[in-house]
Amino acid sequence: MAELNQKYAQFKGQPRLPKFAVPKRYDLKLKPDLAACKFSGAVQISVNIVSATKFLVLNAAELSVKPNSVTFTSDNKVVEAVEVELFEEDEIVVLEFKENLPIGLGALDMEFDGTLNDRMKGFYRSTYEHNGEKKNMAVTQFEPADARRCFPCWDEPACKATFKITLEVPSDLVALSNMPVTEEKLNGNLKTVYYQESPVMSTYLVAVVVGLFDYVEDRTPDGILVRVYCQVGKASQGKFALDVAVKTLGLYKEYFAVPYSLPKLDMIAIPDFAAGAMENYGLVTYRETALLYDEKHSAAANKQRVATVVAHELAHQWFGNLVTMEWWTHLWLNEGFATWVSYLAADSLFPDWQIWTQFLDECTEGLRLDGLAESHPIEVDINHAGEIDEIFDAISYRKGASVIRMLQSYLGAEVFQRALASYIKKYACSNAKTEDLWSVLQEESGEPVNKLMDSWTKQQGYPVVSVKVNGQSLEFEQSRFLLSGSLGEGQWIVPVTLCCNTYDARKNFLLQTKSETLDIKELFGASNSSDRPWIKVNLDQTGFYRVKYDEDLSARLRDAIEKKHLSTCDKYGILDDYYSLSMACQQSLTSLLALMSAYRDELDYTVLSNLLSIASKVARIVGDAAPELADNIKLYFINLFQNSAERLGWDPKQGESHLDAMLRGELLTVLASFGHDLTLNEANRRFRIFLDDRNTPILPPDLRRAVYVAVVRSATKADRSSYDSLLRIYRETDLSQEKTRILGSLGSCRDPEIIQEFLNFLLSPEVRSQDAVMGLSVSGDARETAWNWLKEHWDHINKTYGAGFLVTRFISAVVSPFSSYEKAEEVQQFFATRMKPYIARTLKQSIERVHINAAWVKSIQSEKHLAEAVQELAYRKY
């Protein structure tokens, strides 16, 4: 073996495969055995040999290749492989031939076997019930780098080829792939299914699904057949997604000025699925919760999730599938764009959802992760396949989408759309890098896009722009914003927009240096106002940065909020920036609480939703910093939300908006978690009626999570009836959305023994492994229980999930809520001997969050007048 290792050393430990051969076409045959959970296969790859070599190096993992099946044929001459070596740690197979392979086209043949694993990646098995009997289906999930677990291939996005797929499967099952079926041959209880050859595409987009399914179908105006497949009996739940898909394909055809490039589009719900969805070309796979919508049992939030996920995956059919990133460094081009474009589509289909206002939540998630020292740039070097999973995060998706929105806002919507259409035409069926997109945008707009955007994609983090008034001028200064409050390095080209006292008096400029002074005499004049005009910077929050105002400007803005002078997005931004500055110990908690009181009459869903989530986080941190203030702070928040609670009530109004339906549920959930007696009593009353009659209108889907949280809060070892009732509903329902709703509520119980039992339940066979992470947000009282449980079960969790992003959710959910330096140290110690490359980044980020919380706790404890301010706010009469 040492000799072999010596010979093949040049191929090991490399981030990319050698370039001496290029695949052009795969003729792939697969035969899954669903009973034995194995599969066999054969592939013939048309390869272009471009430089002298007697080796071929492909990706392969967890496969066994039959050595005597490996041949290379060129000009009717067959060369057999003399060695076939698999290197599992490098996920490669090295084929050695007796002599150099002839330059030019040839055919590489080989046969192989593999296992249908249960880890939701590669070629895997998912389980479902049909007529009370448990069955397996076979499914693929290849992104980012798991096609190699199904067949030997050049498993890199730039190695695009065509695929001709053939499946041999039981004759009673549905067998789907990227392309339409051309022929089926029956042979007893097996059938062979042949599919059309695909256009050129990357390996990570190849897909196969074999199982029992129902479907609903429709056609687009230009004749593309669209189907939604789901488990037998659930077909009607696919209708909403089908409608969204048909309309969205039309929208994108127009927006990108390029039609959808395949003859059909299938979308399919898979019971065991790690991500939310996967954009495989022509065969998009989804979690059930992201595709199925049940009129009776799905909440408004579920409906919105289905619409945005479908729009996201279909955007990829252009951005990602037709034009593909050259390497994973440019993943954000795929994900940031698909996220941004999905909002464009959802806004067009559902204008009353005010989806661009809700986009601010994406922005906030991006800002929150990127405020960590342990963040990463949008463009990140990837040196090993194991590192790719961790960048499917809020930076690639949410910061990516946010900087695209910032650029579109700066260049203008029309120029931006024209440039995107040119970019897609130019790079169709090919690969592109970030700078390729910038070049096209630069050409179309005449603006220095490359220079402008490098500061946002190549360096991590973002700035906080400090603003203060000095006579007739405004002074701006930028520095890197860190939630730890530390001083960070970095300088950005910041598109600053501002207005003064009215949205008619605005100004914009590029802040390209550390600081700048702006004469605003004419702005003050244009605003024909009092002597204390308000000034808002970063209009409608289109820029990916935070703003810190001096005390005087802050007070004026608080006044403007109370007088309802500001736009919804600006009200959201002022609150979110202030909250983050408070967490970074740059503004006092006392002043944050005073600002929050200006929002007591707020009506907008997105602003209130963020206010609710900030209130919950503040209540938790105060509980750690000054437990004696906890009751008063909760009382203050309950009073703060009183107007909204009275406006919305418990029962949906006839013809009310989608947003009010979502807000009611979120509001009641938070009131319940604050222990608001009226809410808890009403929730218990409705729950008892619901237990006797599951179809009662008294507990519509939008209220269920709130009611479940309310009733389980009080469950104890002595009186566990509410916990047991919820488990019973969990076991009886076959709707994934209801199951995950219950899992997300049970952690609100405050009894450590019940939480211990619940966490064990999450790892039982009754919970699909992708859903266990839904139950990890436990109440503040149960943090220690969850941490001890994680330590005890870590080996099992690590083995079950292996490399992949789900395992990282266990760490972030359980570790991040702590707020003491001692706990951070303990976590560090525990993982010191259990480090794996795929958890490294998440672990560092989670420990950093604990440090940030700990610093915030210390800062709150040093605030002199906090107790009296909280007392005054809690008992203030409005």
C-alpha cells in the first residue's frame, strides 16, 4: 500500500481533480434494490483526453468499483485498467492504464455497487407508509459533492456534461429523473426506464427518485408540463405549489428574457430530506413542509414558505442550472440570487404580502451572522469538499441577497434587469465567477461595479456608519461593526442615502473613505421644518450596514416614529440597528427600552414581528443579567403589545390580510411565553375543545403554535397531561407541518425532567432525523438540561448526521443561548477532543455568541438607572 500511496501521492489531498481529462457525456444505468438497500450501476463516460496521461482520476465515495470492468476505448482499441484504487479520505478513485491514453475522445466504462444510505445524501433511502405498510423509496441529493456516492464522476460544478440515464426498478413504482421518459420495457416484475439525454449540466444537479407517488399536473402557456408529486393520498396538497410554479416559470421567462430550458418540470415532496429543497434540473426535490399546503391545516406562514421556496428553486433553473458557478467559492451567486429573485416573484404573485418589507428579515439574519468575528466573506476559499456544507449559511443566502438588493437599488431596476438577461445569455450552458457578473453589470450601467462590490464580497463583515450633526453639516464615519463591541478592521464603499424631515428632501453619495462631512444647508431648507428636523440614513434599509446616530438625532427619530412620519422599512431599521448596538454594548439597554415604547401603536407585520423577537431576546438576557427585573420587564412588554393584541383578538376576521393572520399567531406565542394570564387561560380553554374535536374552528392553524406553547409551558412531571396530549396529536397527524409545529412548541416546557424526556424523544425513531433540529430551542430554564443532553448524546448525534449542515444546528441551538464566560470555556473544553472540520466554524461562532451575551450581561449590570426605568415603563399608563 505504501508503494501505491507513493505512486498516487500527486492526486491526494488536492482541492480539485487533475485537468488532463474532461467528461463530455455520461451514459448511466442504475438498479436500486429497495428491500436490501443496495444499488448496482454501470457508467460509460465520453471523455476528452487533453494531455498525456496513463491515469484517470475521478471522484468516488462509499462505492466499490469492479476492477475488471474498467476499460478505456478509443478508435476501437480497448485498454484495460491495471490498477483501480479508491482513496476514501480524498473521495477519489484512481484508474491506472498500461500505457498513455490517446489524446482526443474516448469512452471510459465501469461497473460499481453502493449502499442506499440513510444519511439523506448521495443515493439514499427515505421511508413512507402505504396502506399501513412501511416502505422505502430511493432518492438522490447530490449538492454539494455527493454525486460521487452514487456513481464515479468528475464531481465539480465546472465539469458540465450531458446525461443519458436508464433505471431498472420494480414495475409498480414511479421512477423519475431530470428528463422525460422516452421508453419503458417491462420484464416480469421489473421495468427498464429510459430517459431523454439532458442538456449539459453539473453533476450536483443530476436526480433520480423511485417510489410510490400521486401527482397533480398543469401546463405553462408555452406547453411545459409541470407536475407536483407527493405521497399517495396527498395530491390535493400539491395544488398551491403547482399554481405558483406555473406562474413563476412565466415570470422568470420574461424577467431573464430566456425561456425555461427543459421540456418538463417535476417537483416532488420527500419525507426524509435534509435541506428545505434542492433545485435539481427538471426534478426539484422538497421537504414536505416546503411543498405541500393543506387548506384546512396549514397556517398562513406555511403558505408563504411554500411560495418563496418554490420561487427560489425555480430561480435556480436559470441562476445555477443554466449558468453555474465555476467553483463553490462562488456559491453565493447561486444562493444569493435565487433568494433575491424569489422575492421578486412572490411580490408579483402576492402583492398584499408586502414581501419586500419582509425581505428585511433576510437582511437582519445576514447582518446578525456577519456581525461575528467568526463570520466569513461572501466569496470564500474552499480547499476540501468537507468545507462546502458550512457555507450554505446566512452569508451566502441572506447577505448575498441583501448586497444584490443594495446594488440593484444603486444601479436602478431596469439597468439591473437588462444586465442580468445579458449575463444569462452570455454564460448559458457554461460556468461563471462573481467577477463575470460584475463585468456585465459594469458594461450595462457604466458604474464601477467591480470596485464597488469587491469591498462587500471579498472582505467579511460590514460597517456601522456613525452620524452626528455639527452646525449645518452632518459628519459620517464608518468602521467595521462587531456584535462583540470590539474594534474591527475594514473599509467599504458605502452607498449612503438619507432624507431630512420628509421623503422629498433626499440625498445620496458614496462614502469611500473612513469619514466624510456633508453640507446639508439646502436639505434643511427643503424640509421647511422646525429647527429640530429628523434625519434618517440608509433609506428603506436598502444598504447592508448599520447606522448609529448621536443622542440628539436618536431622540428626534424616536419622536418621528411616534408621530408616524417614517416609512415601514425605516421604522424597522431604526429598531434593528439600535437593538444590535445595544447588544454590542454601544447603546444602553435603558435607551433601547425607551425606543421600543415608541412602537406601541405600530400596525405593520414585519416591524411588529421584529419587535416581538427583540422583546423575547431582551427578556431572556435581562433574566440572566438582573433576574429581579424579569417580572417587570415582561409586564412592560405585555403592555407594549396590548394595542396589537386588542386589535387582532383571537379570532380571524372575515377577509383579513395574510399578514394579520401571521401576526396574530406570533403575538400570542410571545404573550404566552411571557406568562400573560389572559392569553394562557384562553389558550387552555381552546386546547381542551380542540382535543375533543380536531376539526373545531376554534383552533385554526394560525393559532396552533401559540396555543401549544401556552399549554405546554405549565406541564410538570406531576401534571403532564398537556405534554402527553401534544405527543398524541403528533403521533396521530400525518401532516409534516403539524408535526414540526408540535416539535417546535414542546421545548417551551419549563420542567427540566420533561425537557430531558422530550430531547430523548427527538432522537427516537418517531422523529425523522431532519426534524429533530426543530425541537432544540428550549426555554431559558432548560438550557443546562439541553447542554448535558447534548454532551451525553454527542457521539450518537455525530454518527447519525455525519458531515452535513444538520449536525451544526445541534451545536448552535444548544450552545448560543448561554451567557457566561465559564460556559463558553466548558463548551470549548468538551469539543477540544471531538473536533471535526465540518463543525469548526459553527462551534467558533456559537462560542463567540456566548461571549457576546456575557459581555452584554455585564454591561446591563452596570447600568445605574435600569431598575427604575423598567419599573416606570412596566407601570406606565398610556
